Amino acid sequence: MNGLRGELNGILAIWYRELKVFQREKSRIVASIASPVLWLVIFGGGLGSSVSIEGMSYQTFIFPGILAQSVLFSSIFFGVYIVWDRKIDFLKEVLVAPITRSSMFMGKVVGGATDSMIQSCVLLAIGAGMEKAGMLPGLHIGIGGMAWMLLILLLTAISMVSIGLIIGSYMESPEGFQLISSFLLFPLFFLSGALFPIGRLPAWLAPLTIIDPLTYSVDGLRNVILGSSQFHLAHDIGIIGTVSVLLIFAGTAAFERMKL
Amino acid sequence: MPVIETSGLTKKYGEFLALDRLNLKVDEGEVLGLLGPNGAGKTTTLLMLTTLLKPTAGTARVNGFDIIKEPGKVRQSIGIVFQDPSSDDILTGYENLKLHGMLYSMPPALRERRIGEVLELVELSDRKDSRVRQYSGGMRRRLELARGLMHHPRILFLDEPTLGLDPQSREYIWGYIHNLARQEKVTVIITSHYMEEVDRLCTRLAIIDEGAVVALDTPANLKRVIGGDVVSLRLRRNRDGMFSHLDFVRKAETKGGMTYLTVVNASERLPEILRAAGMDAVSVEVHSPTLNDVFFHYTGKEIREGSGEGSWGERSITYSGKR
């Protein structure tokens, strides 16, 4: 091993590869942008015709939730690439390289988070455009809150990519990955309050939303973008930050025991 | 000082003993072949020496580093070309090599120079910017050979380097391996079940069967063990002691309907042999001893050539274009 420098080079190497792959998979980029826009326009528009929340249009209300959702889906789905790497035997090339498993994991996390962040930026631009066109009144996507938004999105991406990679490290087939990850995706998404306010939930449902880490991403984004939230911004960021650190440790451990 | 030294290296998969207490020394500059049928323990040995698989017992030192205690240092000092393609087919040839250089912490200037050199060596310079998806099986293997060499490893491991390739690509690969062993001064370990391959490339050969080395010597010495030419006879009927009165017949064996005699100067002895066989002789063939005979001599089995599992060509077809 070449010490810290070698490990950093290893992380860079894996990042380089993930960026190249992302760049070449045009359909993946298009799908990852199109699906949240459809949610916003069709689901938001449809339900919005009869529902408004806290005095704002339903579409505006769910925009932060849809942003978090897109990060959730694309980040967790990123884990399938470790299954593919194993399947196409590329994993061997990385496993036999002189880098530690933690660097390998970190390289993947940085790669997956980059994909999700690029996608988020496109969605933020679309949101800002729609607001200008008068379609999402009350949306604030300005320079001011940008740093907070990006921080929340980044921590969310890191956490969710880690979850995806942990699942991926146990899975032998992409189909198995799909099955397990969808079991996790939908509860994480629906319980996060992405589609409804979590303030007045029935007593049996409220605790479930509290243990969903995505709740804090949605709440934080809503705080910055809409100016209304359940928790303090620092509270939200603190929780997502802690979760992402814990998941990085868990992911490193999962990669450590991963077999060829 | 040996570059590889294994001591009691053992691997068990459950009850199955894949490799049984291997003790092997390899000196610098050798081209050592591990020859054996599928499941003999060749790939298991390779995976342990490259730290991808933990031994059940025993250990080994590779370039002076212990494979269990210093896996990172072992990995930095070796190169490996796997049996199955392990390049990323969505990247170009150049990108695969660049990625490799980064993984091995090569300084950028050296990395770029080496990429040029190794691409030149395997004659892929003009295809470096094509995606690997568009490479043929042979080209892909050449690329991976270039990649395995790129970071100046002191030992290069090749796992079935020509499995599943057409004869022409195989010739190419053999040429490159032959050249690099001299030019780059690397020690090469080749696993194979192609007799011709190890015969042409290897300076020393370990015959492995059922997890153990049954013979270890130069190909020439191993063939000398046979002690003569091989006469294969197809007989209508095989009578016991048919050739026992011929004192120049060193050994007579019957296998799969054929009778094999080991004879010194067989071509001169042929009339006498045929006389002994009499009317029962259907056909006769004389050849100098091959490694096939050597393998048969030590293991009592024939190696079935070309029956590798998951061949190179098939794999690349199955997975290309999907992801």
C-alpha cells in the first residue's frame, strides 16, 4: 500500500470510472430527470387540482419532496452497479488493486453522489424555471439558500448511495437487488412526508416518519425552498449528517467482508 | 532468492480439498506453468497467491511479502490477467488502462508513457479510443495483458491466457507472452490446460492433479521421463502379454480402446511390434513424447483440451450491451 496518497488515488480512479460510465449512459440521465418531472407535473398537477396545503399549491408543496425522492431513487439504485461489477468481473480488477476496501467503497460513494448531485442541479434549474413561468408560485430557489440545499442533498445522496452499496455488496444478481431495494425504497419515500405534511399524522404513523432519515432531508429542503418546516434546519442537517457517517462505516464493513 | 515461496498452502471448500499443502519455489525470471485439468486447483492457487482468496492453512511469500499479513504490498508488486474478461466494456481501451494506472498510483507522466508502451506491445494503439464493447475476444485479452503489465509488476499471473480464443489470437498472445518474459524481465506464472501452450512458453512446469503437484521440472526433462517414443496401436483384440516378449518395450498400457507402448527408437522397432500384433493390428501411430503423454504418465488421465468452463468468447457476448 502507498499510504494515504495511494488510497486517495484509488478513490479518484473509481470516481473517474463512475463519471465516464454516467456520461455514457445517456438513457439513465434522461430517465433520472424525466421521472421526477412526471411526478411533479402529473401527480402534483392531478392531486393539486383538488388539494392545497398550508396555503400553497400542492405542486409547490411537493417540490422539495420530489427533489429528495429523485436523490433517494437514483442513489439507492446506484448500488446495483456493484452487482454489475461483480457480474462482468470488473470487480476483480478493483479487488486485486493495491487499495483498501474502504477506499473502494468511498470511490463508489463519491461516484454515486456525483451522479445524484448533477441530477439534483438539473431539477433545481427546472424548478426555478417553472417558478419563473408562474407554475410553482412560492418556490424560492435562490443563491441564498443554495449552499444549504446542496449540503442537504449531498448528505442525503451519501447516505442513500451507502445503503444501495451495502445491499449491492450482498447481492449476486441485479434482480435480487431490485427486489430488496424496492422493499426499502417505498417505505423510505412514503414515510418521509415528501407528499404530505407530517405535522398532523395519526399517532401510529408519526413515529414511523420520525425514524425515516429521508424525513429530515425533505424537511430541511422544505425549510430552505418553501420557508416552512417541522424541525430546525440545524436539527435536520445534524441528523442526516450523522446518518451518513454511520452508513459510511456500515458500508466499509460490508465491503470488507464482500467476497469475489 | 525465490520470488514466490509457498509453504503448506492449502484450500478447502467445505469438505472438498482444492489444494493440498502446496510447497513451491519460483525463481526470478522463470516462466512457470501450472498444468492440470479443470478443478485441479490451478485457479485456486492463483487466487491465493494474488490475495483474492484466503488459504485454509499454510501461507506464501510473494516478492518477499506474506500473502496473509501484507496483501496490499503483494498486490502492488504483481500483475494478473484473469480467466474471464475483467475490463469495463463501456470504457475505451485507453480509459481502462488509465483507470488501472490510477488504481496503482502511477504518476500521470509515467502512466501516459506506459499506456503508449503497452498498447504498442499488444498492437492495440490504433484501437485505444474504441470502447472495449467493440473489441473481439482476442483484442480484449490483449488489452488485459497490456493492463496486467502496465504498472511494472515483478510477477505476472496469467490464468488460462488463451482459453476460448481462436487459433490465430492464441498465436498472437503466445508471441506477446514470449516477448515480454524476455523484454520486461518479469516472472510469469501461467495456468493452463493446453499442452501446447505450456510446452512453448514455460521454462518449468508443475503438473497438478486433485490439489497436489505430481511432477515439477522443465518440459524437456518431463518428456524424458517417458523414456522413449510413444507407439499407439488400435487392436482388434487385445491379448494379455501380447508385447511382453519384446524387451525394448518399456511400458505397455491400454486405455480407451488404444494400446500405448513406450519404445526407444520406435520407428526402427515398428516392424517387430507389428509382427507381434499380427493380424490384430488395425492402425498404428508413432510420435515423440508430448506433455499429454507426460500428464497421462503421472496422473493416469488425459487432459481434455478446450473444455474450459465459461469460455472467454461466450462471456463477452453474454454480457456486452447489457447494463
